[in-house]
Amino acid sequence: MITIIDYGLGNIGSVVNTMTALGVPCAVSSDPFVVGSAAAILLPGVGAAGVGMQNLKTRGLDSVIRNQVLRGIPFIGFCLGMQLLFEYSEEADTVCLGILKGSVRKFRAEKKVPQIGWNTVTVSESNPYARRLFDGIPAAEFYFVNSYYPVVENPDMVAATTKYGETFASAVVYKNLFATQFHPEKSGAAGTILLTNFIKENL
Amino acid sequence: MTTKRIIPCLDMTEGKVVKGIQFVSFRDAGDPIALAKKYSDDGADELVFLDITATVENRPILFDVVVNTAKKVNIPFSVGGGVRSVSDMRQLLLAGADKVSLNTGAVKNPKLITDCANAFGNQCVVLSLDAKASASGRWNAWINGGTKDSGLSAVEWAKEAARLGAGEILLTSIDADGTKNGFTVELTRQVSRDVPVPVIASGGAGSMKDFLEIFRDGEADAALAASLFHFGELTIPELKRYLSAQNIAVREIL
């Protein structure tokens, strides 16, 4: 059972559809007690960092998520759900959860922002956990929708990189945490394989 | 760099997919849920769902159809039609949409774009713009399902919408819609150059060459078509193979 965190924004319906299609029992909750006792957590994200953090705090979810990740329960985050894990985001000058060292910056090199569409994800071959998660995906193209990207302090956490003007960490791993800047739940067959690998590994 | 996207569009009314010519003379194109599943499996890069009569009929969007369609797709799903408030948008996201497009609601209340972008991020807000050439030769933005001239210049409105927070422009040429005579290249190029967000070109696709032209000459980031795909005149795999051979970067189909 995976608990999908509802913090008032994001494509919750879409995420529930994907997990259900993969046969994973899931529940949507914004209750800190439910999230605090969850066996596994999914933090989705389509939204703005400022509102996202504010909503997590209002619901008392920020410290609960931090404690759960540090305890080492399986955690998966998508898009904003990845960005909020870092210390700081340039978007609305937001102090984030601070679980991972690093910050989130706006794309500057490309003319069109947000990046919307399918882009190549290059897996960090030196990272065995990353290799297992991306195993069996022949053409690693995933769907992105983002104006901001994470700058990760610890290179060991970088599971994959992508180039959109700047080259950035498009996936990170840390203990049982896996988070992606792209949307695996919207990335067709490639996303399905990736999520299936995560589920096999953790649930 | 992102690849160029191929987007089938489901124009909906009364629970059915329809396809018109220049926004009139609609013809039944089938069941939205079955079509969505087929396109998702076929390698479409995204799916657009537009409830084209929600505004003129002054009713909410077809939620149950959105819910059931969303269940069948594992690619981005953009939904629009009759969205008038942040709460309408939230409802659609809960129903399974990944992005929401605003059209008449945004022309009548431009602040809606900003409010939606503040709530859900600008990458989630698509401005749907229906353009038609006026007597003076300028393209104007039309509203109410293409039945009323807003008086706004299409290019200026696209720029303003991006400034207000729209993360993408879905640009439909009413003149070209359903004609299969090709996309309106000049309009698309102008908007694409003037607006700092991705542009989806729509209206007029009739052949694979039209897609090549709109990407290469129209500088579109994505191209949308409906009847070509619905009536089986063109499949997404064959279109992608053609574009790839013409050096247009498209997503490989697994």
C-alpha cells in the first residue's frame, strides 16, 4: 500500500490511475497521522513551489514527510514532489523540505520555458540502484513539464541527467528514496517499466 | 532538447468525439475512451480533450467522460472546455487531467490565467487560442467555440497570456480547421517566435508533409490533428517514421 499525498495541487487523479493500473493498492491522504504511519509514500507534483510548501506546512505534512524519509520508508516523488525535497527553490523564493542538499533553479539557457515534452534521460551507470530502476527501458525518453530544475550537491545521489539548455539531475536516489523531475506516470511504456521496477524493489 | 510532439485531439460534444470543418458541420468520430486508449498505445506524445460546446451551452465540462478517458492513458492528458474558475481547474486535475486549457474564460477574465498558474504552476495552464484571419489580414482570437470575434489580435493575446502565466499555447487556425490543406504556417511561426513558451499548432493537417512543414517552417513545438487520425488516414507510427527520416526529432515508440 502506497500513500499518495494530497497537498491541494498536482495531478492526483492521474497518479492514482497509474498506480491502480499497475496493480498497486493506493490511498490518497492529506492527514499527517495517515502519512506518518504509511508504509510507503508518493509525493506527486504539478504546481508551484511556494504554494506547495505552504500547503504542506498548513496540513502539518512537512515534518512528517521529513521523518518518514529519514526513517527510510520507500518514497517516490515526481516533478515538484522532487524539487520540494531540496533546501531551497528560486520559485517564489521558497525554503523547501531540506531533506536533500541542493537547490532548485530556473532554466536560463533555453529560450522556451517551461520545458514541455519528451526528453532523453541518461542513467548514471555508476549507480547500481539507478541502473536497477531503469533496467529494461530501451529508449529512455520521459515526459517533462518544468521551468525549474534541481542542482544536487552530492553527486552520488544523481540517478540520471537530462539536458535542456542546462544539464541537470533528472532523477535522484537516496536510501529508499527515488525522485524524478520527469513524470513517469505520464511517460508511456518507459514510465510503466520504471515504476514497475521501483515497486518490485520496494513494495 | 525535447522532441517534437504529435498530439491527437478529441473534440467532444454530447459524449462523443466529433470532427467539424472550420468549427461547423460536425461528423461523429466515435467513442473517446476507445480512441484515447488506441492513441496512447500507438505512441502519441500527448492527448488533448476539448469539450467544444461547454461554453456555448453554458454547462460544466463532461466530467465522467474525462474521468473514464484519463484512466486509459499513460501519456499527458490535457483537458479544456468551459473552464471559468480555479475550482473548475482543480476539479479537472482531480478527474485525471494533467493540464487544463483556458479559452473563452481567459479572454473574459485574463486574471484567471494568473490565478490558475499561481495555484498549479504555469506549466499546467494552456491557453487555447482559436485564430481567424480578419478582413484587414490580421489574425484575431475568436471565442465561444469559434463563434465570436473577441477583437483581440491573436499574436498579442498569445504574448499577453504567456506574460500572465500560461505555460503553453494551443494555437488553432479556424480557417484551416478540417480543410486538410495544411497548417497555417505563418501564424504559427509568428506566435512561436514572439512567445517564450511552447506552441502547439492545430488545424489543417492533411498529410505527413504538413507536419514536416509546421515543425521546420512554422517552428511549432508540437502539432495536433484530429480527423486524420480518427478516420485512419494516417497512423502515428508511420508519421513518426517519416518525420524521423526527415531529421525531425521525435520520440521513439517502445
